Amino acid sequence: MFRISRVVGAETKAQGLLISVPDAPEVLTDYEPFRGPVEAWSDRNLLCAQLVSIAGERHGALAILGPDPSLVGEFERGLIAQFAVQVSLMLTGNTQYQRVLDLTNRDGLTGLYNHRYLQARLRAELARAKRYGHALTIVFCDIDHFKWYNDKNGHPQGDALLVHVAEVFEKTSRDSDIVFRPKDATEIAARYGGEEFLLILPETDKAGGTIKAERIRELIASTPFPNREMQPFGFLSISVGIASYPEDGLEAQDIIKAADNALYRAKEQGRNRVCAAGLK
């Protein structure tokens, strides 16, 4: 409802779980519904009940605007405090549920979204693209000569490399690039399986997807991954295939297959390149 930082920063009087904020007009002027003549709130105060979990995590505060808190009796204060505890428990349960849900959607090694979540999210994004007439592109990436890397450095180092590469994909999926991606279109980075990664680019056509894929390929090639000089190219490289809705398929599996075929073509042409479905 209001900026908690302003409330915490205000002059307060702590009474157990309850905090009395005597300068309600000053605090609430940043909250749109309360904007107006300050005089209207000159005789009002703010009584805040902190929402704190059992583990000590702060979820915010329950704000009650009313008369001078000193006029509120111990019984009423007790009711407010009990209500705040119940709200805190509810928020804690919801937070824990979200954490468990997030864990089920994440790959155990890299922390990226997993294959199951990827499939569900791609279907959802595709349905949205169909409904609103938007484009959608997927970027299918495979680390070149990954078996070579494992053989030369050992599987633990191979796992570490996958984690490092995943960090690059996660970073690129968070970056906002208004040149080819609308601000409100959220990209999704996932580990498809093994050394394969897939990005979903909502509201992005094939041209925009190609730009994104080339940037990722160049970033991977220029990143100083451990022992990259031992790779056949002298650096770590990826091959990339991209496909788009609607020209390369109307259903999720059709688009993935088209991107996979483009990825295979990139491998055939020498690796360390981007190939788009429908283009030679």
C-alpha cells in the first residue's frame, strides 16, 4: 500500500510487534489514494504491525490509519498483533510453496528452467502468440565438442562448464534489448538436455531471433571458460538453430523440430554458427 522504506525511516515508537508512526501525512503522500491536502490527515496516525515469519523474514507491515494509537487499548492491540501473526504465517506458507514450485521447475545442475517447464511454457507462449497474432522464435543451442571437453578435463569439469554456460544464457535472457524485443516480453532460458539449451523469445520474429542467437554465440566464444584453449577451435563454441512461429510450424513440437533440424545443419556446415529454419 505504501513505501515500507519510508515507514521504517520515519520516527517510530516500537511496542512489541506494533510500531506507531506519528507522521502519517508525510509517509502517505507517496501513496496515490492519499494524495491531497495534508491538513486532512493532520489528526491521524499510522499504527503498523510488522509481518515477520518464524524464520525472521520480513514480509512488510500491516498498516492501520486512525486516531492517536495511544488511545487504542491493550485488548485491541493484542487483536491486531494476533491478526498480524496469522497474516505472517499465511505469507510464509505461500513463500515456501513458491520456493518448492520453483525448485520443481529448475534443472538441478544449472539452475535454468528444466525440460518439463520449458514444454509447458512454450505451449503457453505459443497459445498467446496465436491469440494476439504475435511472432515467436526459439533459439536451440548445443555446445560444440562437449565430449572432447569431458574427455580432456573430466566430467566434474564438464558439469562446471555447463553451469558457467548456463549463467551466460540466464544473463542474456534477462537483458532487455528494445532493438528487437518489446520490454514486456519475457525471454525464457532452459536446459533442454545434456549440453543443449533452448531460449523462448516471445514477440520476436526470425530476424530478431537471428540477432539474439549471434550475440549469444559471440558471447560464448569470447568468454574465458576454464581450459577453453584445449578445444578444437581454441575457444568454446556453440552451434545454433532457430525457428519461428508461424512460418516454421503451428505447434510447439513442430517448431522445436524445425529448430533442431537447423541446429543439425549448423553442425554439418562446420559448427560455431547460426542457422535458421527455412534459410540456407
